[in-house]
Amino acid sequence: MESSLARKVEKADKYAEERERFVFRNFTVNFHGDNHEHVVKYADKTFECDCEYFSHHTYCAHTLALEKMLAPMVPERLA
Ligand SMILES: [Zn+2]
């Protein structure tokens, strides 16, 4: 039993290094900004943020940071 767990942990360690195996479908993140709290959502391959900048563009520093952190687990922006 213990060796079975060890094998699973070993496999998990390998998978954790192979980020391209994982593709996020949707999630919600609380972002602690310097001055404000923001909520960033991701669904249907699209980011959304409740900040002012995002309301005038299709991206902001918060969504760009998440794209960078999560590459290649979310698609790259095409712009
Ligand atoms: Zn934002």
C-alpha cells in the first residue's frame, strides 16, 4: 500500500513538471492589488477582470500576470 502511494507521488511529481498536460477551463482568482482588491475570472478561454482598465480594454496587468504565470496552461493572447 505504501509503495503504491509512493508511486503515485512520484508520478505526480513528474506530471507537475509537465505543465502542458494541464489546460485550465475556468477559475476565479482574488488579486490583492497595491490599492484595491480585484476579482479575475477565466472561462471559455477568456479572461475578465473587474478593474477599471479592463473595462476599456480586453486585458489588464492582472490578466497579463496570470497569463504569464500559467503559461502554457491557458492559451496565449492573439493580440
Ligand atoms: Zn485588472
